[in-house]
Amino acid sequence: MEKTKRSLLKNQGFQSFIASIICILLGLLIGYIVLLFINAEGATQAILVIIKNFFKYPSAGAAMKYFGSTLVKASPLLLCSLSVLFAYKAGLFNIGAAGQYCFGAGICLYCALSLRLPWFVCMVFAMLGGALLGIISGFLKSFCNVNEVISGIMLNWISLYTVNTLLAPVKEETSHYTLNIYNVNTDAMLPKLGLDKLFTNNQYVTLALPLSVIVAIVIWIILEKTKLGFELRATGLNKNAARYCGMAERTNTILTLAISGALAAMGASLFYLTGYEQWSVTSSSVPAMGFNGIAAAFLGGLSPIGAIFSSFFIQHITEGGAYVDKTKYCSQISDLISSIIIYLCGFVLFMKTFMNNMIRKSELKKGGNE
């Protein structure tokens, strides 16, 4: 029995799960303390609203509809988290996922609104655009020894202003938002497959939902069950050893960041081709989706399957934060609480390391006593 318990505690999947739960609870606790300091009277109600999200609606139909809206935003977040963890498995930190997401959004919207192309073509071009940014970072890393974090951050802002310029001709005359895809090119909208009816006629629930989950499963298969995945992980663990074994280190680096960029850009197309949101050509900041993907990747234990659940949770609390009583708290309080929880989600690996150290000390102590 004792041996089984020790074996369970050493299991990586179990450790990731426990570490994620601890980080979530810590995030909620700190968020609650912040609410108490700001306005103690409404703190309990506010934190419960954040946790409940769509469950706050008494009507089952309304709850299902807004549950669908949470899933609509969770799908691109899942792709961004896959982008980050795929690169991380190869020893790379793709902070450029935010820019790749941004660039993918710009290309798919331009293809849809200006060129009037169908949705699958828009998605392919978006993925190619994201892959191009990944290749640039990979090339600079492999041949110029430029850290991918530096090149990724620079490309984030280049992407943002390039997209603003690209989409300026297809914006509405009376606003700074791009044209509505539904009014311009219905062929560019993702197929609904009847999913909209399942979520009380929520027109934004589309193919994006099952497709994002399928992509997560495919990424898991690539990383865990293929030669390519083994080489990428080996390169990430020890580049010198991988090179000694004949693995193409530079090629693997470029390929990893290209795939990572394509995933982030695909996430953007899965979101903007639903028509849920229009792009503002006066945007001065990179969309948060790419950065939230970092937290989702680590909260999910750097597992593609875990990322499915962590992405939903992060989007769940983000959406729930919008329902906080604005008469008691400022409009930014929802973003503050959500940010605290998301920030704590990034400590999953730290918690796993702490747990392993405690297990190791316990075993050494037990061995010394024997």
C-alpha cells in the first residue's frame, strides 16, 4: 500500500494535477484577499461570481448559451497554449505566440474581407503567416544566435502594426473596427455543424470547438508517439547530445517554431472566422490571448490533453470576472482578479519541483532511519 502511494506521488500526471489545483486555489485565495481590501462587503459575492461564470444564470437555456460563449474563446486559447508547450518541449520559449496569433488574425480577416476567400483557405493562409514568423525566430536562433524571446517580442509589435495597416482598407466607415464577416462573406465563416443549436442558438459556436480538441490530440500523438516528437524533445533536453546522435538541431529548432507559429495563428482564425469579434485597426496592444496561452500551457502541466482543461478554466474565470458588481468595484477589477489567478497558474512547474524535493527528503529520511 505504501509503495503504491509513493508510486502515485511520483507520477508526473498526478503531480501536474495536484500542482494545478494548488495553484488555482492559491490564485482564488489571493484574489479574494484583494477583494476584501478593496471592498470587504461584496468580496464573497464577487469571488463566487467569478467562479460561477455562466452558472449564475437561473435559466438553463441562458446558462447553456453563455457556456457556449466561454467555449468560443477557450478554443483559440487552447491553440495558443499548444503553441507555447510545443516549443517548450523542444527547449524553446515561444513568447512570440502573441504576435503569431495577431498576424494570423490579420491574414485570415484580410483573406475573408478583401479577397472573399472561403474559411478553410483563410485558415491555411493564416497558419502560413504564423509559421513564417516562427521560421524568422528559428532562423535567427539557429544561425545568428539571437534568443527566441528577444526576436519573439520584437516580432509581436511588428505584427501588430502590420496587421493594423493591412486591415485599414477593410474597416467600417463609421468606426475603427473591421467589417463584419457575416455581412461581407458568409463563406468565410466557420461551419456550425449544428453546434449552435446545442448551445441555445449561439451562432458563434462552430467547427472551432471540436477542431481545437482534435488538434490537441494530434499534437499529443506527434510529441509522444512519433520519431519527430522524440527528436524535438531530445533536442530540448540536451542539444549537444542530440547533435552528437546525428539529429539536425538547427532544422529542428526552425521546424519547432514554425509549427508553434502555425498553431497560434490557427487559433486566431478559429476565433475571428466565427464573427464573434471584429479587429480594431487602432489597437495599440497585442491581444492577450497569446500571453494567456503561456499560463494555460503551464497550468495544464505542459501536456496537450491537460491544456484542453486548463484553457477552459482560464477562459472560465476570465469571463466570470466580467460579471463582478461594478457598483462596488471598478471596471478593471475583473481583469485584476483574473490576472492574479492566471499569474499563479504559471507556478505549476515550481510546485512540481517542490513536491519532488519533499518526496526525495522523505525517502532519504526514511532510508536513514532504516
